[in-house]
Amino acid sequence: MKLNLRVWRQKNADAPGAMATYEVDGISPDMSFLEMLDTLNEDLILRGEEPVAFDHDCREGICGACSLVINGDAHGPERTTTCQLHMRSFQDGDTIDVEPWRAAAFPVVRDLVVDRTAFDRIIQAGGYISAPTGSAPEAHATPVPKPDADLAFEHAECIGCGACVAACPNGSAMLFTSAKINHLNVLPQGAPERETRVLDMVAAMDEEGFGGCTLTGECATACPKGIPLPSIAAMNREWLRANRKVKR
């Protein structure tokens, strides 16, 4: 396959950025999108040019570090992470636009790499559980009802990649925040901080500069793990409940 790539190049958050055009040849349909970018970078290095900076870690669809906007879609045209997107999803001769996440709360570090530590600060604001001191409890000493366990597991699938923010017209982090809150709040271990957690994490989300949620649904559509949109409504119920019980 021969492809025309239009890639966002930017030295740092303060420098102006622009799309640069490259041609890559000899791309196998079985390559992942990141392997295709590796091929591009090998060519650039051989030509004495600066390689394109992009983020990745596991390359197994687990961590979500491979965050790219491909032809306007977060992670590309398939519901998967960028590292699990294969070049057979494109046609020979295609022009492909590759950009970083676009959100004020995700400043560009370099080229396609963005700083997503805002997510870490949201989790730190309330993403914890009480740990009683003393001897270790017996395994399964606190039974968890299966519906609660299933709901917690569903929300625990959020890998914090930020696709929901990149897809949202307002750059909202509501789907991410709701997933983390709902994950912990339905478990008995998370019950002691249930009210303060939801208030603190929503406050942290606002402080980080994410936009407001308008329930347009792009976030759930872009999520590679399929976190459902109703999780936001569930979080809103938690927030209202907490506001009635906790004096700020």
C-alpha cells in the first residue's frame, strides 16, 4: 500500500503547529497504525529528518496511550484503540490526516503527544477507597452483589485514554469522570467516601478546564471500550445525592 499522510507537527505547547505531508510506501494491510508510523519514522530518520513523536506503551489495546485523531475520528474509523487499528481499514492511495487529541485540558507536548495528567488529578481528587488498618481481611469477607459487581466491572473498563474528551464538541470529561466515580461508588470498599468522592472529582474536572457535557453522545461512540452514555446520568444522580448530604 502507498499512502499520503498529513501529520500534525508541533515542537511544544508554545510553538505554532501545522500539518506536514509525507508519502509512505510498502505498507502491509496487516500492519497496525502504529507500525505504519514506525515505518514513516524510519524513513524520516534515514533522510536526516526529525521523526514524528507519538505516544504508545502496551500496543495491546490495554493502556490507551496510543491516542490519535485519525481522519477526524478519535482512535480512527474502528471502535478500538489506535494500536489495534490495522491498515486494512484503509485503501491503497488514501490520504490520512493524523492529529493529536484536541482539548484545552490536553496541551500538546510535541507533535502527536499530549499531556493527559489532568485525568490523574481528577482521580487523585477522589479516586480512592478506605483501607482499614489491622490484619488483612479474609478473601471475599465483604460479599458484593452480582449486579453491583457487574456495574463496577463495566465502568472499570475505562482506560483513561481521553477519546471521549477528543470526540466531545465541548471537550468534556464527563464520561471518564463518571466511569471512575461509578466504578468505586457501587463497591462496598468505596462506600465510606461515596459522597465526598463524587463532589471532589466533579470539582476537579471543572478546575482542569474541561467543557460542559451536553449529552450529544459522541463520547460514548468514540470510547474504545464501549463505556455507556447512561453512566453520566448515574453519576449525576450520585452528585445530586451527595449535594443533599454533604455540606461543602
